[in-house]
Amino acid sequence: MILQKLLTLAWREIYVTFTDRSMVLILLVTPLVLATIIGSAFSGLIGAGGGRDVPVSDVTTVIVNQDQGLADGTNYGQIFVDLLVPPADLSPEAANAESVLFELTNAVTLDDPEAAREGVSTGVYVVAILIPSDFSARIGVSQEDMTIEPTTIEVIGNESAPISASVVTMVVRSIANDIASGNITIASTIEALINRATSDLGFGMEFLAANSSGEFNPDFESAFTTTAAPITIEQQTVSGDVVGFNPLVTFGSAQAVFFMTFTALYGVASLIDDRKDGTLQRLVMSPTPRWVILIGKIIGTFVTCVLQVSLLIIGLAVVGIVLQGELTFIWGNNPLGVFAVVLAVAFAGSGIGVFVSGIVKTQEQSNIVVTVIAMVFGILGGAFFTVQGIPIIRDLTQLTPNYWAVDAFTRLSQLDNAIGLNLIVLVALGAAFFTAGLFLANRRLEF
Amino acid sequence: MTTTTTMVEVRGLAKQFKSASGAPFFAVKDVDLDIRKGEIYSLLGPNGAGKTTTISMIGGLIAPTRGDAKIGGYSITKQPLEAKRTLGVVPQEIALYPTLTARQNLEFFGRMYGMNGAALKSRVDEVLEFIDLTDKQNERVDKFSGGMKRRVNIAIGLLHKPQLIYMDEPTVGIDPQNRRRILDTVVRMRDEFGMTVLYTSHLMEEVQEISDRVGIMDHGEIMAVGTVGELIQKIGEEDMLIFRVGTQAVSSAQLEKLKTVEGVTSVTYEQVAKTTNGEGNGNGALPADGRVVARAKRGRQALPDLIGLANTDGIEIQSVEVREPDLEAVFLSLTGRALRD
């Protein structure tokens, strides 16, 4: 009987929320649209053709090309320098006009990787690109050595500018992929041609003639579509943490949690509305213990939050597929982990909601307190802009469930499953607020 | 002691609140009350008399400061859930979820009273038919008129077939047609379902019309209890016959003659100064109107003789008004103030 009442109370909360068009608009459509707009902006920057409408520019970048090159003088590391560092004889305006990459990175070169790291640490540079000394040796192919070996380019970003660092990382990854896929294709094609020329004398003669006249080049170029990636781009902060930035993941999850906070806080605080409407009195006068009424409302709010964030996660995944033009799941490869984060942040939000419902007495108080808490949490959680570069604020963010949830979603999207701490903190936050709030919220059922 | 004929037994029920200044005061003062099974019992009193506080304690919404009440033998302080199962509630305000349909509201509250499955569905069908809203059952309540909402509000109280249903001013703010329908519904609940009805109102007319017994309440106390007739008897049960005679003067001798009519206990002459709007309190400059006021046990029986004698004696009567005693007069007599004050 108690279970039936709990489910009935919870069902009403969920039903009322998701059958109200304006609520659906606020809870689901708005965060999805906001996240999509932000995601689209950044996706446009890195999309095919790299259009000239670059929203991020002058990302002060330093390249340390330690590549020793190949015996024949080929130096693949130099490709990065040539593409990102404007020629010295070009004015800044002329350089920007010539290449969008010059406009984007405003890059210079250094020889000392430590100096580059130090420069990023002190804020002289936003990003440092460190190309290893054996880069060409590992990635390059020749008729003598057609083996391609894995190698890593380090991209070190300043913590205060993760977006800029990520944009540069994407550019570096794009260049590296082109180099790698080209070399792989060349290697495999040459190998196939040589094998055939060896067994087929007529073809061997044609091969020699064509090779000397350079006719193979177009064929190699058309084959540059492989996705094989022997070059790893590792983006780090100066403290060594591996970071990454998918705008859709970061802003999307921040928006989802931000709007969920409203649902959680208003959900339980709606006890005040029920009291004003008289429906709470009617429930109290039914043969239903007061704690059942309260817990039923909390369960309803919790499930509503879970559904809201889950639907946003799915919606953002679809947006991610559309923007990227390929069937990839932006939240990583651990859907159970994603769902665990959804549950944990919904629990934390509901706990805070219970607490808020206990401290506010009127609808007006509720509106003010809910808005202030949700906005502060949202700002600290990065729903609007990143605050990680501001030392004091950076510490404060860790007091919000938004930070831990967004961090967990981001980690999962980068295939990093180390979200245990995030889950523990979220559940602990929820439990603490829930315990304190339960006592306080019970007073809202007194008449 | 609760007998087989008693549905509600209230003993020494009191509730203390704090005023805005922080001073404690009793909204309900040691009320004793017995309501019999199958009767419509009305608590009549002006706003602030303590009616809602009393039934809120009986319904388990607020805890009494002292005293206890039993509903169907269950103590509201010791067996609150059992007592609540016996009680159906129709609050004064429309206590419905506006975005749910009438049927969804009924099913929701039905489940909160432990009903479910086919029994719930069947019962919802019954009450929808009872309140004549079967054809509107799937429309959202916020699209309903005030009267329709009131009917759903009542239906929820009826849903679990309670032995006692309390209705707190259920006709407030609705049109005469819906008011008539609600009053008929209250009577049907007693007559068709054998329910006991605890009804509160500050409207004397409707209380007088539907109640088997009335408790008159003021300042947190029950002033008197009885049938309408019993209460009227308590204040003397006299009709008042008012003869308007315009500016004509009436002598004491003429009044004495009128007093000889059988059943008449007193006759007085009063002058009421007219204002520009008609009858007034003497502030106007127009000549005063006179009226002869006769009191009689059975006023309508004495009326022909009084008119005949007045005509014979040269008293020119312009109009006649018969005022029979009602609950308004009872309340006035008991409290020294009008019910609507």
C-alpha cells in the first residue's frame, strides 16, 4: 500500500512535468539548443574546408620541432612549422589573409621544449606543440624502410584556455592524420606496385616509365582517405593532466546539469505550490503518512531529473553525430558509466532540492533561492563559460555537483573511466543535503 | 462514549495559535460535539469563528493543542490513519491538480485512499456519473468552470465511500445554479448513501435548508446545537409583522386595540426617518415614515385580523412585511451581532 502511494505520488510529478509543453521546452529543448549552438560554432571551425569565419584567433602558439628528419632531408615535423608559423617576411595582416591557420595560431618556434613548457605555464603562450626528434623516422616511408611506427606529438595547453588548446589540438591532429594517411597509402601502394612489377615484366616496364614521369602522384593523392592514425596527439595541461575539449560534451553536459538543477530545486520546493493550491492539505488529510508524501515527491523529482539528463545526453549524442557527420558516440564507450553519472547527479540535485524546500517558506523565497543557487552552480559548473583559469573560482567549482558531473562526462567522453571519485562526491553531496533537508522539509508538511 | 448512532464525538478540543504580535490565543476553545450517523450537521458561524480550525483538527490536518475527537470510533490523535480512512474531505478551496484531467485527479486521490485496479476504475465511473461529469472526464481540470471544479472537488471526497464527509463552505464563490446542484448533492449523499455530512458555512439560508442539526459557533465556541426549529424556539419563536403607515401618526389607543388580536404579544409604533434613497437612519431631511410593529406566535394567522382592525380604526396601511424567525435571528440573539458582521 505504501509502495503504491509512493509510486502514485512520483508518477504525478513525472507526468505533470513531461506533459507540460512549456516545461518540456525549458527542460529539454532549451539546453539542447544552447549546447547545439555552441557545439555547432566550434564544429564549424574545425569542419571540412576550415572556413574563414574563425571565432577563435591569435592563439599564441609555440612549436618545438625536435624532429631530426630522414636521411634524404625529409622532415615531417617541419610541415607543422610551415603550416602554422607565418613566413617572417609577411606582415601579420598579410599572413592572416593568406592562411586561416596563421590567423588562428599566431605561432612562433623555439628549440627548447622546457622553455616552451615554462612559457605556457607563465601564460606567455597558450599552447605548445612538441614534436619528437624521431618523428620523421617513425612516420616516414622509403623504398628501404616501409615500416610506420607509432609516435606522439604533445600539445600542452594553458589551463585557463582549454578551448583554444583544444582547437589547436584538433588542427595538429588534422595535419598529423594527413601526413600519416598519406605515408601509409604511399607505402602500401608502392609495395603493391613493386610486387606486381616484379612478377609481370610488361607492367614492370610501364611502372618504370610512369614512375620516372611522375604519373603516380594523382593516384597516391586520391588514396589519402585512410583513417589509420599512428600519430597520437596528447593534449596536456602544464601540470601534466591529459585534457581534451569537445564543446558539445563540455557545454552540453554543463547545460544539461544546469537545467536539471532547476528541475531538482523546483521539484521538491513545489511543496509550497501544493500547499497554496490546497492539494497538500488534501493529501495530509488522506490516510497517507506525511513522510510518504515527502518521499513520493522526492522520488518523482529524482526520476524526472534522471529522465531529463538522460534525454539530453541522448539528444546531444544525436547532435554530435550530425555535427561530426559520422556515427560516433560523443560520450565515450562506457554507457553504464554515463548512466551512473546521470543517477549520481540527479541524486545530488534532488538532495539539494530537499534542502532548499526546507529553508524556503514562500513561493517568492523559493523563486529567488532556486534561481540564485542554480545560476551560481551553473556558472561555476561551466554552463556558460569556463572558469578554470581563475584560481579561487577553480577551487569553488569543486563544491558544486555541476563540476563533478561535467568532469565525469568529459572524462568518459575521452575514454577515461576514472570517475569513481566523481560518483562518490556526487552521492555524498546528495546524501548530506538530503539528510539535512529531510528534517527541514518535513516542516513544510505541518499546518 | 461513542455509541452505535454516533459518528463523530469531540471532547474538549482546543487549538492555540500565536497572533501576529506573538501573543497566544485559542482559535477553538474546548469544543464538545456529537454528530449522529446519517445526519447533515452544519457548523454555522461567521468567518473566523473557528469552524475550519475545528474540522481541520477532526480531519487530522492540524494537531489539537488539547482534547480529542473520534471518527467512527477511531481517535484522531491515537489512530489517525484509521480515522482518516473513515473521512471524506471536501475543502473550501479547489484542491485539484489543474493540469490533470478530472479522471486523473480522481484516480490519483483514489490511490491515495488505497483503491486500485478495476474497483478504482468502477468507482471513478460512479462518482463521475454522480456529479454529472462523465462526458468531461478526460478534459483537464483547468479548462473547467468554477462550478465543475467544485463538483470534482466534491467527487474526490466521495470516492472511497467514506462514512463521514466534511464539506468546508463548498458553495463559496459559485453561481446560483451550481450552488443549487451542490446543495442537492449534499442531501443525496445522506439520503442515497447514508453518509454523515459535516457541513460548514456562514450562509444561513443554505444551512437552514439542508441541515438536520446545526451547531452555532462563534469565537471558537459552540454557542448552541439543535435542529433549526429547536434553535428558533430557544429565542422565543415569535414572528414580526411590520405595517408601514407613511407619515400618518398612530396613537397609543390605536396600538392597544391592535394588541387585542389573538396571538399578538406586543405592538409598537416606530418612526424611521427617510433619506433621499428611501428608508434610512434619520440623516435625511424628508419627513419620517411610521411603522407599526406587531409580534405574534403565529404571525400569518394573526395578520388578517390585524389588517381588518387597523382599517376599522383608521390606520392607513401602505405595505405589510412578515418576518419569521430564522438562524440569523438566532445568531443575533446568541452573540449580539449579525452573522454577516
